[in-house]
Amino acid sequence: MNLLLLILIPLFTAIAVLLMRNPQHIKWVALTGATTQFITALWLLLAYQNERAAGNHFQMLFEQRYNLFTSWHISFHLGVDGISTAMILLTAFVVIAGVLVSWKMTKMTKEFYFLLILLSLGAYGFFISLDLFILFFFLEIAVIPKYLLIGIWGSGNKEYSANKLALMLMGGSALVLVGLLGLYFNSPERTFDLIRLSEIGISTETQKICFPLLFIGFGVFTALFPFHTWVPDGHSSAPTAGSMFLAGISMKLGGYGCLRVATYLMPAGAKEYANIIIVLSSIAILYGAFTTLMQKDLKYMNAYSSVSHCGFVLLGISMLTKTSMTGAVMQMISHGLMTALFFAVIGMIYERTHTRQINEMSGLLKVMPFISTIFFIVGFCSLGLPGLSGFVAEMTIFMGSWEHPDAFHRIATIVACLSIVVTAVYILRAIGKTAMGPLKEGYANLTDASWNEKLAAVILVAGIIAIGCAPFWLNNLVGPDTQLIMQKILLTQ
């Protein structure tokens, strides 16, 4: 398996989109590229599983290295393990669904699809990079399209939201860059290579300084409290596909960075600051849930719920057990699929009703049975109904967190569990008010989902059910790599 395909396919797709003039041709080129990415990601999953089954126990598979700046020890070093393979698969699901949902885009179609594909290129490059300098480079590539997607195709106070998102994420990037330079200049060999840094080790003093820089920097991307304030404004103002990409992919860059870079490379630093992160994560989980309870706008509701659900990711990482970290990765995948589908459904409803206000809708199940059914499914996934991915991911985090026998960790786990009740309240209320009840006057002629919207929804629902009903394939995929991270943490005791 050549990992360069994951970069070259979106790159060539983006170039092809720019060369097209006919809007219909642009859409089909983008869909063809997204479908090719999806097939490549599935191929990678099968190839990875076959290599492991054949007895290949190297930490990273399909490694490739191309020297770029030899004097600075910077190389284009690529490779994947189970965690990065899972994240690549998530990205492929969200990309193809985002392209399908945007099928009716008429404003600057070429530029819109180009930025969507460019965002996917940055995400793929980030997940397969084993050189921290290149990883940071792809992180920044993934930031640029977000600003433009919101500023040009957004709604509401889009200029403010775009500027706020850009400033917050660039601030997080600055912290990441300082932390990476700290690792580079304080490592014995002055290298950015992730694997080499893990082998030679980093001094405890350096870890205590660089860990908070990197964790907070990446944490800004994944809505770490109190640096989460860009999330509601950014999501609510972004176009539908932009919201899907922001919540489904971009926020996972931060969670992956917190786990792969900060926790893996600096286990002593992770142990030093674990309790602080647990407190912040618990606050984010409850704060996000109660704030969501107050929202009247469907997009704001999903945006604030993302703050709560991403809090579970950081909680799972900071609990520092194999089970909780496996749950954190599962939660990243689950939340990516779930929130992308949620924003897609909200976009479908808004396109037809021209409102996102929960109190202004009623009886949509009568005229939009498919869209309403998907709304039910994604809502139940969000509140953690068994059989769907949300239940599996959150329960795995709770079980891993409960492994700690002391009162502090147990209380934090109970606090996180309490959010499920609040989530059930706002989800069931939103579904009840929008889908159930008498049909509102003027809604009789509303249409149900089109072919492209149905296909996008089915793809994301398939991913949610695949994890919810058969979670062991994902657990077996990421479990050995979270165990490797745990071994490094245990060695610091």
C-alpha cells in the first residue's frame, strides 16, 4: 500500500476541479475523487489488517521516507498504525458525504469544491505524517480552507465567526509550533521524527514544559475548555459541508494530536497534568450539555453538543488507561460520523423550511419521512442508545475511567455519566418538536431528501451502525496501539 495515494488523489482532484468550467462537471469530478478516496481508505484498512494477520508487528506499517532538509533532520516520513488508519477511514466517510450534501451548491462552485478537497488533503497528510514538522505543515493546510468556507459561503455573522475561528486556531497552532520546537531543540539528536523521538526519550523537565503547550495547542482544535468558544460560532455560520468537515474531521486533528504527539511522546508530562485535564474535560462535558439544553437553533444545539462529546475524547485520554484511550479513539470516530450526519440533516431541514429554530417547526415526519428518520437515528446515537456508535464509545471511556479506584477519578466519571441524562432531554425535545405533532401551516408541499442526500445519509449511518453493532473490529484495530502508549506511561512510574 502506497500512502502517497492518500495525498495525491485529493491533490489531483483539486487540480482537476480548478481546470473544469462546467459546474456539473466540477461536481462529478469532486464526487469521483471523493469516491476514490473512500475506496483507497477501505483498501488501506484491508491491507493493514492483512499485514497484522500475517505477523507484521512493526509499530508503523507502509512506511515511506523522503529526505527534505537533511541538515535539520526533516524528512517526508509517512506511516500508519491502527489509530491513524481509523482516522483516515473517518475522513473518507465524511468527505464523500460532504460532497454529496453540497450537490446543489451554485455559488462559486469551483472554489467551494476545491477548498473541500484541499481540507481533506490536509487531514490525510496530518494523519499519515511521522515527521512532526510535516505534521504541522498539514495541520496548517487544514486550517486555511475553514476560514474561506465560512467567510464566503457561510450565513449569519459569518465574517465575525470566520475571524474568530481563524484567530483561535492560529493561536492553538502557535502553541503547537512552540512545543514542537521545544522538543526539537531539547532532543539529543535534534530531530522531528516521531518514532525516533519516542525511542530516544525526552527529559522529564522538557516534558513538563512542552506537554502543556502541545496539549493545549491541539486541544484548541478539539474544543478544550475554556478554548472552545470558536466552535458554536464557527459551526453555526459555516455552510452544511463546512460544518460537517469542521466537526467531523477538523476537531479530530486536535484529539489525534493530543494522543499521538503529546501523550505518546511525553508520558511523564501526561501524568503530571492528567488531573487538570480531567477537571477541564469534566467541565466541558457538563457545561456543553447544559448549554445545549438552552439552545433554540438546531446548529447551535449540535455545536454545543460537540463541545460536550469532544470532552469525552479528552477525558478518555487524560484517564491514562488502555481502555479509556481506546474509548477516546472510538469516540473520535463516532462523533465524527454522528456530528457530520447531524449537520447534514440540519442542512436538509433548513434548505426546505428556511429556519433552524426548533420552536418554528412541527410535524416534519409527515412530509419528510426519510430526513426525519435519519434525524431520529443520529439523535439516538448522540444520547448513547445501544446498537449505535455513541453507546459503544462512551461506555468504553466510562469503563476505562472507572478502573481507577480513587475518589477523584470515580467522581469525574460519575460527572461525565450525568451528561447522558441532559443529552437525552435536549435530543428528545428537539426531535419531538420538529418531527412530531401537527404539520405546521405552509409545510404541506415540502419535499423529502433527494438521491444525493439519501446516499450521503446512508453512508454515514452505515458507519455508525458498523461500530454500534459490531465494535470489536474497531477495538481490535486501535487496541494494540493504545496499549503501546500505555506501556510508555507505565514505564514512567
